[in-house]
Amino acid sequence: MTQAPTPTADTVRRLVRTLLKDSPPGAAGTGGPEVRPVAEGGEHSTWWVGTRHVLRLADDREASVRRRRELRLRDLVRPHVPVAVPTSVAQGEWAPGLAYTLDTKVPGGSAEEHDVSAVGEADLAGLLTGLREVPLRQAEALGVPRVAPRSLEALRREAGRAAELLHAADEFDPARLQQLTPPAAVQLAAQPGSAVLVHHALTGEHLVVSADGRVRGVLDWTGTVVGDPAEDIAGLALAVGSPAAVRAATLAGYGARPCLRGLWLARCDTVIRLAAHLEGREGASLSLLRARLGRAWEAILLERVTELRDEETDEAGL
């Protein structure tokens, strides 16, 4: 297999000059707008282009397929959600078989930079509501994969092993995981017929938040699947904290079961990923992983799950 080329600033400048021919010279006077790599995220090679555009370069053919699918998916999603979805102004290949998209920048910072306000939580509720309304047949016709729900019991066991490692490093008290008992994990299994369109990466770097706490946009739809709505609730727990995530999901019409499932998916994931970092198997920064763990483990009112009733009316709309 031929190794993909590594994009450099010169690679990006040459491509940008062909796409934005009327742009003013960059800071270095090299022609075209200034380009600089985006520090956040990391799953794609992403560059700021001036102050108004973002260039994303796929680094393999599989990523190129997702990038091309994302362009069509964003058009499908956009009418259903109350926040901005990026718009592409150019697309093509930056190397043989490797796609690029040049998108208009959505104004604002990330949820890692700005706290989400109460009104912002309503924005998130509208986002979750909108994702439920996207026709799944149309999404799957675009190639969006259908993914089976994860086993919370298997995740609980994996998190238990990771928690012991964190305990030895004085990072986490394993007793906190005892709140999620084996019967509770079974009780919080995903319900049949609950699949919706799931962004699958609603973490802080993908939420565009304004200084006043409003959620203005959602970035990176390449990992979107048809699947378990609790995964997006879990992502929001990592981004804005468990209480805010549960409030947003409740506003969107989700009952206790998917909210608690999302909460525990997030909690187990954060323990597992922090332990992986200590073993050198996780590339995200230690400070980010600790921050996400802290947000996911914030206490909420729905902590007791052993007496969770069968919420048929709450689940009917999933």
C-alpha cells in the first residue's frame, strides 16, 4: 500500500491559491490567505485558511469516503437542526484518491473555551430533537452505517479493570464505579427500535459556542451513524458535564433510561481512556482526559437506577 503524503503548509498554500484566487496576500506575503494548522481535534489534517475558511484533508481513502458522504449528509441534516452545520465552498482531491473540503468557518469558539448557558442547553436539546427527525432511510441511502448499541455490562467490566490502574496512580477511586451494578447495566441496555441518527462525536471541540454560551454550530459529521441515541448524550456529558447533558436530553424528550445509559457510557469511557493514556495507548492530552472525566462524573439527580421503572411512554418516541 502506498503511504499517503504528509500535508505541509506549502501543500496547503498551493491548494488554497487555486481555490481562493481573489484572496489578499497572506501574512508572509506568499499570496493567498494565511494558513495554519488547527490544534484541536486531531482525527483529520485540518487547517485554518484566513479568518473565514477551514480546509480539511483526508489522510486515507476510507477517510475520503467519509468526507464525501459528509457533504451529502450535512445537506440532509441542516433543515432539521437549529444550529449551524458547515457549508462547503470547494471540494476535490489534494492527492490521488485523497479528498479535501474547504468549508466556511462557523463563528465562535469551542465548548472547551466557552461554558454553555441555559439557553445553550436548549440549543443542544433542539439538536438532539432534530437528529431524531432525520429520516433514517435517507441517511442510510447516503451510506451512513447502522451500528449496534454497545454492551454497557462489557464496558462496565473494562472500566473496572481500568479503574484499578487509575487507583494505583492516585487518579480515581474505583468505588465510584460500584454505583453501576451488573443488574443496573443490564437494565440500562439500549431498547429495541430506539435507533436515530447519531453524530457520534458531540465532544467539546465539535461544538461551536459563542461567548454568551449559545451553541451556534456542530462540526465534523464524518463519524455519524444510525444507532444508539445515548452515545450523543454521552458525548455531551464529556463536553458540557453530565447535569447539562441530561437536562438537554430531557428537554429533547428522552426519558431516564437513555439519559442514564448515556451518563454511564461517558463515565466508563473516561475511566478507560485515562487509563489507556497512563499506559501510553491514548494520544489525547492528559489535561483534556482529566477534564472530561471530571465532567462525566458530575453528580445528577438520576443516580439511583436499581428501581428504574419501565418507561414505555418516555421511550415511545425514540
